[in-house]
Amino acid sequence: MNPYVNIHTHHVGEGINILDVGEGKAWVEKEEKREWIEGQNVFYSVGIHPMKLNESGENLFAGIEDTARMEKVIAIGECGLDRRSPIGMKTQEEILAVQVGLAEALRKPLIIHCVKAYSELIAMKRRTGSSVPWIVHGYNNNEQILRQLLNHGLYISVGAALLDSRSNAFRLLRMIPAERLFLENDDKEVEISVIYEAASAIFEVDVEVLKEITRNNYNKVFGK
Ligand SMILES: [Zn+2]
């Protein structure tokens, strides 16, 4: 049986977890002493969230490069663009570009947070010529944007929005090709197994089939 792959989470649970630790080196070091629990496998993503930026961005970058190099840090993020952030889009794009550069240098995938800035995001993907995988997490937007993201080679991760039958994520899930799909529980208080069950009901496939799909994608994207 394949484990659950939880591509983006803020709390560890069953399966393979990519735990978001922000820019926190201290957190990763503390995490190194995490007690091993059967059925749980923990890796990390390190990055600067666009809602946590300050105008300079500078001090946030201090140390992030070293942390990102750690072996158990397997992704850069969540990073991205957020129209709600008090920081202007141009500054956000600059700070994202630095993180794209870091991801390229380390050959680690990006976990992307994007709110109301998808055209800017896609433009950046093109402009940077980035060749590492970009995984848009928590996707819950419309069909047109989903098609654009897929056309530009991005991976799509869907989470707790699947529990709401009126959500875009619920309605559009079947449009995501198996080889681009990930699932997550993010910061929601819902077990990853519940997300997989919801997705399996929508796809009308067994949970084990979904676990195999996301495990294959995980192996491919993270070179496991
Ligand atoms: Zn998150």
C-alpha cells in the first residue's frame, strides 16, 4: 500500500508530509529531533510567504539559503504572489524571483501560494524560464485559470475545498490530469485521509488508486 502524500501541511499526520516551516531555520533544527512515528514521514519546505513580507525582504532572506540546502528540506515555499498583501506586486515578484533562483540552484521544486495574481504568476514562470516543478497549492479558482496553469506545466494541489460541493475545486477536480495532481490539508484541521476520501468520491476511484497516483507524482517531482 502506498502512503498518503500530503504535499503541503502545517501539522504532521499520516503518510509523507511536506511540512511548511516558513523561513525558520530554528524550526527545522528542532524538527531534526522529531520522534519517529510509524506511518509518518516528514520533509520540509522553506520559503517566504507573500503575506509575511516586509518592504525590504532582506532580513527574511538571512539564513534561508542555508536552511533550504538541508537534505530534509525538499521544496522551496510556500512562496508566491498575493493581491491582498500590503506589499506591492512588483516587490512580491522580486522576492519570488529570488526564491525561484534558489529553487533552480538547488534543483528543488517550488510550492506556490497565489491569490488573485495568476496572470502575473504565469508570466513569471515564462520569464524566469524555470525548469523545476511548480506546484500551485490549495487550488480553488476557475476553469480558465486551471487550464492556463496546466498548459504552462504547473502541478495542481487541492485541499479542504474538496469538502464543499459548491467549490471550484470540487467542480473542477476531474479536469486535473492524474500526472499533475497532488493533495494536501494545509493548515486545516482535517486529516489528509479525509481529503483523499473526498477526492476518491469525486474521481470515482478507490483511495488506493489515488495514493498510487500522488505517490508516483511525488517520486517524479522530488526525484525519490
Ligand atoms: Zn499553507
